[in-house]
Amino acid sequence: MIYEVAEISVLIGQEEYFEKAVYKASQHFKEAKGCIGLKLERSIETPNHYRLIVGWNTVEDHMVTFKNSEGFKKWRELASPFFEKPPKVEHVKQVLEAF
């Protein structure tokens, strides 16, 4: 499994609306081939900064299958009006977990 990590800056004052939009859009992710799940994290120090973390079976499931789907179009329609700037996205794999 890999993780898509999207760093998203939201227009100040639009945070609540963005969170509701991501909640609505989450179904499109969960229905996508290869999607394992997702979570949205909000910065404490900079409350209009978020990290959307999506688990995928493969990078291709995200970059090819999902990005070319109606679900991706719906996600962007719901969330992008609240973006301050385009999200920064990268793919990572877990190499250590210690709690």
C-alpha cells in the first residue's frame, strides 16, 4: 500500500465549507478502484492548512484510474472552490511505525 499525501491550503474563512465538501467527496474516493481509505488532518498552528491522506493499493490506482474517473471530477468540483492555491501532492510508503 502507498499513501497519497495532499497538502491543501484553503481560503481563510472557508475551512468549515471545505471540510463539508471533503466529507461529501469522500464517497467518490471510497468507491474508487484501489482506494483503501482516507483521512483529513487540519493544522493546529495554521488552521487553513490541511493534509488529505489517501491509502491506495498502487500509485497507478491513484494517478491513472482515479484521476481519469468521474469520481475525481466530482472531488474537484466539490473541493477546489475552497483551494487557496493548487494542492501539493506526493506519494509515500510507510517505512516505520512506532507508538
